[in-house]
Amino acid sequence: IARSRGETQRAGRWEAAAQGWQRALRGPAWDGAWFRRAFFDDGSPLGSQSLAECRIDLIAQAWAVLSGVATWPQQVVAMAAVEAQLADAKAGLLRLLDPPLQHAQPSAGYIQAYPPGVRENGGQYSHGAVWALMAQARMFADHGHPDSGEAAWRYFTWLSPAHRAADPQQGAAYGLEPYVMAGDVYTQPPYVGRGGWSWYTGAAAWMHRAAIESI
């Protein structure tokens, strides 16, 4: 749009900024086996192997794929880390981050005030989990990555309230309506699998897009 208006200097600034962000993602944001989530003002990372809490974050891995900026080898390794560290196949859950935040300094903000395993503090947060589903589907569609196609469907069944409610064990723990999306699902004992904040329309909209556009 800027170029169509003859604003070449503005367009150039934006393009240079975008290229810088892409270099940062492929470089300083890469933690060796997954992508760091963020950096605090003092330069310390969030979502790094060096941390005791929030060592890995789901959103950074999903959007590294969805943005198309991460290299293919990075995408494969990052999503493998999601499977190994954030997926709970027994409970049918995808944690947003792990381990949950409790005593981390600097504080990550309001999400650290939630109990461990609730909402953004290590729960299955529906937005992030749907983005992971979409990332797996993208990897399968673009590269035919064999594990990703299966993972995309598996994540869909974990997120679908109908599938969750139909499962004898998961449905009993879930405790919410089988026909609307939950904002989050708890991931820590004694409430593993309990749904929270149902009728979450933003999550439902992303799930709808994942169903008709990604899968």
C-alpha cells in the first residue's frame, strides 16, 4: 500500500524492520531445540532451556511455522519439542507452556498470577493449541511431513468439545458443555482435564478456521 502511494521511504523502513525481525527469529530467538517466547527489558529470555519455569512455550513454536519465517529444520525440531514437552496424550492436552510459572523473576506478568496449570499459566489455552494444530497441518500440507498430519488430527480431537465430552474418562473430568469451545482446560492435578470459561467465541472462531482451512 505504501509503495502504491509512492511512499518508498516508509515502505523501505518497514521492509528493513521485517527483515530484522526475521533474522532475530532465526538467530537470537532460537534456543537450540525450540524458539524462545520473549525477552525481558534486561535481556533475559522467557521460554528457554536455561530456565526452571516456562522452559518452552507453545505459541512461539506454532507461529514460527505459521509465519513461514523459521527454516524447515527449525520447524521440524521445534514441533518435535512441542510433542515431547507440551503434549499430554493420556489426558488429551496441549500445555501452553511448561513448567508453569510460580517464582520466576522477572515476573512474566498477569499469567504468573494464575495457579499452575490454569489458563495461560500452563493450561491448555485454546487459542494457542489451535495454532499448534494449524502449524502441524501446514507442515503436512507444504512438506508432506508424515508425523504432522497425524498430529493435526489428534490435536483436533483434543480440542473438540464433542470429542472430549464423548470420551468416558475425559468427559467426566471436563465437566462442560459438549457443543461450545472452552477457553482453557486445566493440566495440573487434581483438576487435569477440567474445562474453564466455556462459550469462548474467539477460540471457536480459530477452531472453525482450523477445520475448514487447515484440515
